[in-house]
Amino acid sequence: MELEKTAKVSLVGAGPGAKDLITIRGLKVLNQADIILYDALISDDLLSEIRTDIPKIFTGKRCGQHSHSQDEINELIVKYAFEYGHVVRLKGGDPFVFGRANEEIEYVESFGIPVSVVPGISSAIAVPSSQGIPMTKRGISSSFWVMTATKRDGTFSQDLQYAAKSSATMVVLMGIRKLNEIVKEVSKYRGSMTPIAVIQNGTTQHEKCYVATLDTLNNSIGEVDVTKPGIIVIGDVVADHPSFFEEEVQRILHHAI
């Protein structure tokens, strides 16, 4: 006779993209799951590391296309916890960095279902690091500010303006589709020669990084795939990227010819 399974939920951070950047604990919990609900940023490579007999349900949101609303996801977590037992909610990066994890936890716990959290490596730090861009650097930047580009109603977050007025490194998540507008807004408060990087598919084999200045990014903007997520880094630390000065020299020579 099959034993009745106890409903419980684990929120697991998958890390920034590469399958081997999930934590050891995270991978262990995934393979202990009775069912997994995963987001759009989860790679097929990571899913292939999980036991094949564990059901895996896609609940992702990408570029305005939502397979489920947040309310539906909350309800699915509870439904599957009572049906299957141990539900693992797998999210890209870290669940608590713009992952709406607190909303899911509050809803699930309201049904008396216990929730545990396995932190993940945040893409906000790991993706720039993988490109050799530090968040802080002695004498250059003593802090960094992680933010989303827009609020729920689509308007710019005031934090974007506050950060632009500071000397902090700016890391903008979920802002690729508003890249032009972000550059224009930040340019009101920072010099045109301020370095900027746009990184897509971070830490994976398909990773692409575009480095420029606020003034010259327009030359590369056409190459950025606005249908794919990415990270925008603005600040003098971007000059540490190996190709930054090479790119700038090429631009200067091109304009001089």
C-alpha cells in the first residue's frame, strides 16, 4: 500500500543560467521532489540533471507571454502539494531577487503547508562577474544598486533616477525591452562616456555581451535580441571588461576615417 505523502514546498534558486551554477543543496532537493514547477529561465541542461521520473511543469513568463498568472501559479503549488507531496518551485537566479517568492510563500503557508528555501546565486552579481565586470572597485565604485527598470504600471521606477544620480554601479534586471529609454533616462544624470554593458544568456554557452558607453550604445543596440532577457550594467566598473577599451578604440578609429 502506498504511503500518504506529506504536503510540503521547497523554493529553489537555479542560479544565473549554467546548469553547474546551481548549489549542491539545490540539486539535491530537486532530486528529492515529487513534482517540479519551473520558470522560463531554467535551462534544459539543468532539467536533464533531474531524475526523469519526476514530473516537471513549465510555469514560465517571458516577454509578456505568460503560461500562467501569478495567482494561477500559487494555486498550482498548493494543488500539487496536496496531490503529490513535495513540490519544488524552481526559479532562475535567487528566488528572493525579483522572484515574487514572498507572495508564493504567504499563499502556500496560508494552507498550512510548510515552505523551505534554498537560495540561489543571483544573476545580478554572477552574470557581470562571469564577464569580468566587478560590482565594486576600490576608488571607482563603493556600492551597487540592483533594480528593475519599470514598475507594475509600466512607468520607470524612481530608483532608476536615484541610482543614476549616485556614483553606484547600476544593475538593471528585466529592462532589455526598454534599453533605449533607460539609456536616455540615465544620460540625464551621468556623462555620455559612462560605460555600459548588456549581457544576454549569461553564464551559458550562448552568452553575449555588448560593451559601449551611454553615447555609443546605439551602434550595438540593433544586435541586442529584445525577445530574450538580459542584464544591463552601467558604471565605470564596466571599463574592466576585457574588450571595453578595444571597442572604444575601434569606434574612435571608425569615426576618424
